[in-house]
Amino acid sequence: MGSEVSLKSLQVGDLLFYGMRGHTTQVGIYIDNNKMIHSPDKGRNVSTVDINYYYPDFAR
């Protein structure tokens, strides 16, 4: 759900998706300054990461 937004005009709270549409492998929450909240695999800690390290495929 939601409207797709440009990766060049992200706003706080936008959801960042990794993988192809219909086969998403990861979702993060954009928090500003090219950073997102990253929820890693089970057993690892939630953290903030720079999206330039692993750029999302699309956002909503």
C-alpha cells in the first residue's frame, strides 16, 4: 500500500524497500540525513545505517 516516492526526495518516515517489487527482502524506515532504521536478522540488534552503503531499490 501507499504511493511510491522518489529515492531522491525521501522524507522522514518513508519506507525503504530492498529487492524487486513483489519480492521484497528487507524494509527500513527513513530517519533523515541518508540514514534509516535497520531491522536485521533474528538475534541481531536494531540499528541505524547509512543508506548510501546499501541503497534501497524503491520507497513508499
